[in-house]
Amino acid sequence: MITYTFLAIILIFSIYCFNDRNAMNKYMFHPYSIHHNKEHYRFLTHAFIHGDFMHLAFNCIALYGFGLGLEEQFFGNPNIFDPRLGKLYYILLFTGGIYAASFTEYYRNKDNPDYSSLGASGAISSILFCYIMISPLSSISFFFFPMKGWIAGVLLLGVSYFLIRRKKTSTYSDNISHESHFWGAIFGIAFILILKPKILLHFIDQIMSSFQ
């Protein structure tokens, strides 16, 4: 299972970097180093390291909860995809989410030596919102309150957008990359709709049927 492979890499690499801060500094997302030192590997490597055990546990639980189901029931379903293509698409969803979640912060901070970030939030947002598009009526917890997936998705996008705007217009900062959550989510939605455009009609039909 590809999800288990991602989880293993994240766990091993994160714990290694917990004990080696030089490695963490070398592999985290640092737009200044990417732009000025051409350290392009940081676009990818930062997603596999985390700041602390709480950050690591939260992302691993989310990846296990949504990624495994998505891989098994959709991308790994031979009635939907050729098995080899399904695996490739799932990898592209995860890695594409990493890059999509990073570009806005790269361009905003490429000349700012004080900005850095790390974690798999962008990739996991891509997986979560791909999952929501396929199964909008599945129950998802939003701040520990269970609700239908599509409602949680709307709230997550709305909250992320609000916090992005607030960060731009005030001095408030919570040290969370809401841009990663937002653009990772947008990538997940766009990816599945490009891959399977009929998903949009299926998504709408499921939501409408829940009101009948």
C-alpha cells in the first residue's frame, strides 16, 4: 500500500530530524534557500518532516484515515483505473499537493530569510478534498464535531481563506501555513475533476439527494 509507504517515510524522517536539528534545517521549506541557493529539493522534502510529535501524529492520523480509504476504494479499484495507473495517480495527488501548497509562499517569501515551514499538510489537504469530492456524505470531524464531508470541506476552505486574509491585513500570526491547507485542497479538487470530470455530477447528485 502506497499510503503505508508514505506514512513510514514521514515517521522515520520526522523522528530522525527531531534528533538532528541540522537535518531539519537542511530539509525544511525555506524559500530564500530555494531561490538564492537553488535548493529545489526543499519543495518536496519539507512535507516528510514535522515540527513536533503532536504535528506528526495529527498528520499521520489524517493520512491514514483518508488516504488509505481513497487508495483502496478509488485509485486501487480495478473497475475505475488500471492498477498501475491508479497507483501513479495517487502518488501524483500526494506529491502534486505538496508543490501546489508551496508555490504561493515561495513567491511571497523567496527574498525573506526568516520564513520557513514544514509538514505534510498540503498533501493531506489534497487527499482529504479528493476524498470529499468522491464521498461528500461521509462523516468528517471538524474541530471534533462530526458532520457531512462536503459541509466540513466548505468550512475548512472558508476558515483557511479567512485566516489567510487576516494574516495579510494584520500583524497576527499563529505559525500555521493556512495557504498550504487552502491550495492543497484546491489542487485535490482540481486533480480529481480533471481525472474524472463526471465526479462533479456525482458530487452534486449525492448532496441533493441528502435533502430529499
